[in-house]
Amino acid sequence: MTDYQEVRTTQHDQGREQRIATFKATQMIWLLLGFLEAAIALRFIFKLVGVNAANPFAALLYNVTNFFRSSFCKLDGRPGRRRNGVGNNFYHRDDCVPADCLGT
């Protein structure tokens, strides 16, 4: 009989570890953005329904999303509202234009 010899070949994929790390980082970023999107959507629904802002969960949600909402507050270029007859050129938290739909 003939002698058969088993032969195994291996192939090393260069950069495989880096691609896996990049893929996992991308997944993590999308997951965080998904949570942020859900929080902003939940804030919108809470404002639409009129949830009590004194509720601890609602207060936490409003505080977390205020940071991401604040960058849009000065887009219209209006000065801040007058309160009790006192003028102020700075925006108050309540003066945000998207506050019509997102509210504060």
C-alpha cells in the first residue's frame, strides 16, 4: 500500500484583528447613538403627552437630553426674552426655538 501523508495549510489574514476592533468600535458608537436617539424621541413624547417634569425619571431624561438639545438653541439669532421687565441678551434655558416641539 501507499503511504498517505496529511497536509494542512494555514493562511494568516493580516489586519484581521484591526478590522475586528474597528468593527466593534463602530458597533459601540451606533449603540450609543441609538440610545441617544431613543432618549430624544422619549423626551418628545413626554413633552407631547405632558408628563410631570417633577417625576424623577422624566427629570433625568430632560437633564440628559438638554445637553444635546442646547446646541440648537441659538440658531435663530434672537436675543433672550425679557423676564419681569428686565432685558437680558443671553438665552435662558426656556428660550430655545425647538422648545415648541421639544419643550423645556
